[in-house]
Amino acid sequence: MKYYCCVLLIFFSACSYLPEAEFILPETVEVDYRPDYIHFYHRDAAQVTNGVALVFYPGGLVDPHVYRDWQAKLVSQNPHIQVFSLRVAANLAVFEANKGASLVKKFKNINQWYVGGHSLGGAMASVLVDNERNMFAGLVLMAAYPAESNDLSDWQGKVLNLYAENDGLADTTTIKSKARLLPPGVIINKQSTLDFVAGQTYNALIFGGNHAQFGNYGQQNGDGIATVSTEEQQEVIIDYLEKFLK
Amino acid sequence: MKQGRFILLILCFSLHVSTLTAQGLELGLRNQYRISLGMELAPSWTGLALEAQWAFPLLSDQYELLIGSETGISALSSYSTLRTGLRWKFIQKEKSRIILDWNLLNGIALFRPNSLYEFGSEIGIGQQWQRAGRNDFSYGLLLRFSTIPGYAEISPLYYQTMIPVYFRWHFNKKAPHERG
């Protein structure tokens, strides 16, 4: 009984992280704020024929706008990429794990769909991939891993598994121990020039990074201290995503 | 920490109010449905809320002053709010009443590093059942508008309309002749 009371208290009094830094939208990027998602797309997106979209689940108790800096920058540098940052009830993706599927059905002009998420959002993206095994070409995990009930080891899509050296919440040991739930993996680094192929996991450690710098919301309780700046960590994220989302 | 202090303040306020001459304490659970966020219609389930309020007789048997607090989840965040309102029991029968509640809301949307001020209003209709020897029970439907002005710096979608469905238990004080 005490346990349920504690869960209820946390549930009702939980505070979500808001974006910390002031946001400057790149000139070439358009943003469509909708009740269920924030859509970032390039001004020239209509002229692109091989469009790719990333549906992104926010971390637990994190406002979806905290990821807008790297999402807008990614889109500004890659007109063929669109990002749909999901807005979920109570900022807890666990309540709406299948929400991303509705976007795939709605936007028919996108060639290829990817899904991803940060922390709890990554776990929920894995739930969606497990439920809809043919819907997405790839899965992007940021400081995240699938739950034991979502074994994706035989999934035929490709996985980009990004994790940070100083992450105090999803530490490297935990991430590595959950690798068995993902397709066979290889370790890559910034210099890697390989093609990302289906049925493979690409594990990339971000040196000096931490959990909170996958977004822009300051220091998170329980997180490690980053030895690189938020901008540096997110440059690495963008670099990997540009290669992966093709 | 500011949020914690605010919640503590709400609890202290609530306990203090309970010692006054309220007609009774009402505890409720709300199931909330989003109707719109910003100007766009977007119906969906958005969360739950817990509420506690005290009803004070006002002028006649027909009206009550409502003071209470509520904590729950809306389309944008978790929140804690104080409520002040009026109740009109416009149809009273032997075992049931049809009630119209109107509340003003003043509170905070729970964010880090700083929570944001949230205010709004709601109006709704319900039915209260009087049960012999047991606590009264009521249920109803509200239409609620709320806004978080500070969130406008982040998104143009900073105001919302919801339909909360509530269930309340009424712990009414007994009249002197009922106390035996």
C-alpha cells in the first residue's frame, strides 16, 4: 500500500525539465507546433523525393522542446530529413508508446521512417518497433535500451545505439549488458565510414558526454559530470544521425 | 524546492480551512480529457487529478462557497492549483441534487528548474446522491480552460481546454440533531 501511495505521489507531483538555453531557429528550418508533436522540416523539403523522417520520444519527465537545438540543426543541414518530436501525456512516453505509428499513417509522402528516443523515450521507441516490426527502417537509442519484454535481437532493421561516457543514469555497463536485446552489434566511432546495414546494431560511445546533454535542460539529478559541452555532444549526435538516416 | 514549498503551503492551507465551519469535506478523483491545445482541436486522454475541497453554505441552502486544492496532470505538465468557486444546487430532490460548479484556478505547472504560474476557470454540471447512513457521492462533467503564460516563450501552444470527469465523496458534517 505504501508503495502505491509513493508512486501516486511521484506521479502527481513530478516536475518536467524545461529547455534551458534560448533557442534560435535556423533560417532554413520551419517548425509546426501541433498538440501531439513538434514537426521540424527544411524549407526545401517539398522538393525532396527521398524524404526520411525521425519520430522522437522524449525522456521521462522531459519537455519535448529540450531536444529542439540538435533537431533543428540536423534538419537545417539535411533537407531530406524531417523530425517529429512527440508530445506525450505527463511527459511520460510510457503512456503513449504507440503514438509514433499514427504519424507514419498520416504522412504518406515520407519514403523511410526511423524511430528513436532518449532514455525512457528510447525504451518506448523499442516497444513501438517490437509492436510494428515492418514500419521502421531503423531505431535510434540515446542513453536507452529496450525492456526485457521487447527483445529485438532478431529484428531486421538497423539500430544506432548512442551512449555517453559520463552518463550517471544509463551507464555504459548497463547499456552493454542490454546489447543482447538488440541485433548483433559493432562498435563505431566518429571516423567510421561504414554503411549502416539492416539487422545490425551500431554502438557509439560519446566521450565526455552525459545523460542530460542529449537535450538542453541543465544538470539532471543523479547524472554524471560531462567533460564536453552540450554543443560538442550534440555535434557528435548530429554527425552520427546524418550518416544513419539515409 | 520552490515546488515542494508550494505544495506544502497548499496542504497547510487545506488543513487550516478544514478546521473552519465547512459544511463538509469533498475528496475526488478526476479523469481528464484534452479537447484542444492552443487553437487546435485534439481530443485525447491526458491524465488524472486528485482534489480536495470544502463547501461552505452561502446565503441559503441553494448555494455553497467552494475552497480547495487539486493536483494532477494536464496536456502540458503536472500541476498543483488552488480553487475557489461557487456551487448552485438548482434542482433538489429527496435523494439527489443537480449541481452546477464554477471555479477559478490559481496554481503552478510543475517544471524544473522553475515552475510556471498557471491559471484558469472551469464550469460543470453534476449529480449528487444522498445515501442514508453513508457518505454522499457525486459525479459530473466540467469544461475547463487553463493557461500557462510563461510557457508561451517555449511554444505557441500554452493554453488548453479539457473535459474533466469527476467522482467525489462527500464527508458532510452532521447536523446537531443527527449527532444524537
